[in-house]
Amino acid sequence: MHGIAVALLTEDQDHLSALQSRLEATRLGQPVFSHVGFPAGPTDAILRQLQDSRAEVVIVDIPAQDAQRAVRTIELIRATTQQIAIFANGDMTNPASIVASMRAGAGEYLDRSAAGSEPLTEALTRFSSSRTRSLGGAGKARVFTFLSAKGGAGCTTAAVNTAVALQQSHSNVVLVDFAPIGHASLHLNLRPQFGVLDALQNLHRLDSSLLDGLMTPTKEGLHLLAGPQQPYPTEPTPGELARLFDLLVNHYRFVIVDASSRLDPTTRLLSDLSNAVLVVAQTDVVSLWSAGRIHAFLEEGTGRDRLRMVLNRYKKIPGFSEEDVQHVTNCKVLWKVPNAFHAVSPSIDHGTPIVLQEGPEISRSYRALAATLAEASSDSEGSPDLVYGSEGARKKAPGRLSLSPLRAGQ
């Protein structure tokens, strides 16, 4: 099982043992190198061993009395290695050490006295999330989560049809059903034997082969990691979700998540792990009000900056513009799916996604939405910033909007 490769550096053997125990308890990090003592200079063998270990994260233990050697070690690692994250581990009662460590290049500062492994698990989860997004153009899948503004808004329909369209045009797509009760299998006329719960319960031995065995494929080649068929009381931990998605993004080209009307800590985690969160709403007061509340709910995580609106069953309201929708919801409008209830309802009943039909306007709209998400994936170095396009771009396909990359600090 692939985990995050972690190296440990400290000057105290007892601290090293404590760090190793805490790392093992996360079930997310995998120790690849540990050493008692800090490097003396840029040519020190410790740094060469650190590089040879292919560590993705190094945890540097900060002594309580003299932090200078540890800070110097962080500076050396930053100067002599590439693409390696540095976590400092020390006392929270010494602000000078915290500031010095962060200035030297540490991305996280862990409280040594904190009970349990939760702070380290959260830090590794944030690292996994940022790695998934930043490496999206280098063989990593793009993750798009669909979230419903209210029940019946059409979230599962949008997620299923977008996933099928992406599979038709780009292949190697997985649809992950994280709804409280999974309906995606009904939309696809599938009878899955395994799903998300099986993956989470077998993370300790989950690899590519076992993951394939948990999938239910469609005739088009789309893979479904099915949702539960009945409500379940437990929620995955940040570490469990990070491990599952770390495997998914290395195995597929696109990961489409149907979170449906789920609003809980798992939704925040899914948003943090996603390149974009697409809130499916309708142009009615309840939907738009709820979308604004969802934006406020996600403000506690990092997913809020990637929130976009998909207006389903769209109909123009006289005197109420798209700019008004954005103002009410605090979300940019990405897409408008035309109202085709009489065509979509039978397609759901028969388990045949509407996007598989050539004629309807709504089919073209979903295919164009999929093309837009794929275009954002290829054009953007980080999370895609999906914004309004020109009138000319809108006329090319129903609801088509143009894209621009999201840059740091924008």
C-alpha cells in the first residue's frame, strides 16, 4: 500500500521513538528514513541519505533549549532538496522557534505535546490534498465534486452524465458515490457488489488490483465506486480519505465525486481534496439561499475558493441576472443546464444517462460541460478557475463558458 514517504530527524532518541509511534498511528505516513542528529553542512551524508530515501515529507524535531541547529537543518534541506515538504515538530510555548522554523522553510509546525496523532494526520492530509492539486498536470487525476444545494436539485444526474461524457471523450474516469444513500448505480442501471465502504474498510491492504475489484464498470467503460445502499453512522477520517484519493488520482484520469446533499465534515474534506466543487442548484429562492449557506459552511476549509455553480433546469428570471445569482450565493456561475425534465426523468427510470442520446439539447450541454472541465484540467497548473466567457464562446455550445488558470494569490 502506497503511503506518504516520511523522514524523521531529531537529536533525541526518545523523541524519535515518539515520532515513529505517532507516524504509524496516522496510517497515512510511511517512514522511509530516520536519524538521530542533524547535518553539519550541505555535503553531509545525512542529506544524501535523505535524498536517496525519496522522502516526500521530512519532520525536523525542534529542541526546546537550542533551536538554531534545527532551524539550520530546515534551511539546508530547503536549499539542497527539491519538492520535499518540511514539518517542524516542537513546543508551542516558544514563539521565536515557531517563527524561525517557518521562515527557514517549514510548511507546518506540529505541537510536540499534543496527545495522539491527530495534528500529524491533519498536516499529512493537507499535504496530500495540495499534492493532488499541484501535480494534476503530471499524471495525476483531476477531482471534481458535485454537491447539491437542496434535495432534488439534480446533483446525481449532473455527476453521472458528466462522468459518462468524460469517459466517452477521454476515458479512464471513475465516479465515486459519497451520497448518504447511493443512487448513482440506479442512474447507470448497475448492481454493484462492492463500493466506497469496502474501500474504506480495507485501506490497510488496498492497492490497484483490489481497487479494480471494488469497481463496477458500465458498458462505456466508466468505473463506479458505489455508495452505500443504506445509511451508515461512521465517517471516514481525514487520513482515510486522503489515502483513498491518493490511490484514485494515481489510477484514473478524472475522479467525479457525487456528494449529493451531504453536508458534514466529510463534505469539507472532499472539497479540500477537489480541484473544483460544483454546487448544483435551480433558479428558485430556496436553492439559491441554500447555495449561499453551503458557501459559508465550506469557508472553514480550503474548498471555498473552488466553489462554482451549476444551474440545473435553467430558466431565466425576468429582472434577476446571473450577476444577481452570484451576489446572492457568493459563487460564480459555471454552467447552465437547460430544463428537459420530460426527457431526463425516463432516462433515470431506465438507467440510461441522457448524455448517451445524440439529439437532445441537454445531452449537448453535458458533453460541453465535460469538455470544459477537461480543458480546465489541461490548461491550468493548479486548481482550475472556471469563469464567465465571451458571448462567442457561449454560442459554440449550450452553456459553454471559457476558462483561465488560477494563479497563486489571485
